[in-house]
Amino acid sequence: MARADFYLIAKPRFLERPLLLVCELARKASDSGQAMLIFAASMQQAEALDELLWEFDEDAYVAHQIAGTDEDDDITPVLIVPPEFQAPMRPLVLNLRNEPVTGGFERVLEVVPADPSAREPLRQRWKHYKDSGLDVHKHDM
């Protein structure tokens, strides 16, 4: 059964820099040998995440790139996909966009901002995934 995991930002280090949580989740996937797609909300966010993945932890190396930057998209473990690019679906997807991911994955990760006013779209996605038959989980971060 496919599943959706919602990560609620609560820790101070993630409150100030929510993309750090994305980096931690990407590192965890990479360390376990799972290829991951990260659906960025914009090219600007994709570029910020690309830079942060290089510097967020001096002891970590997460092989990654932005989709469409060279021919290695298919073999890059963590592929950051801005809205203007298409990439073949992978079993593990981290979604930073406003709409839910549909089909073709085994697990989708959603990062929930700390700001209560920004949570409504995530509530709708939770409902969408639940109504679609996914096993839905919440994690406090």
C-alpha cells in the first residue's frame, strides 16, 4: 500500500530554515540507498535547495542535481524537479508544491510549515491522499 508521510515543523532549527528538514529527509533517503524526487515549488526554491544540500552538514554528502541540468537525471540519487521540468516518477517523492502528487510512487513526503495559516493546503492534501487509499502518517519534527 502506498503511503503519505507529513512532517510537521516544530524544532527551532527547522522553524527558521524549513529547507533544512528537506535536506535531512534527502540525506536519510540517500543513506538508505533510495532514489528520491523532490518536487520544488519554483526554480528559485530548487536552486536554494541545491545550494543547501551542499552545505547543510559538512559530514554529509547527498548526490543530487536539478532536473535538466545534464544527462545524469536518471542516475542521480536525489533529483530536484522544478515545475518547468518533467521527470519519470520514482518510488520515493518529497513534495514541496501546492498540489498533491498523483500516482506512480510508493511513498510521498510532505513538509508542513510551522505557520498555522499556511497549513490549510496540507490539510487538503492529507484528505486527498487518505481518500485515494494511501496509508497516512504524521511526524512531529
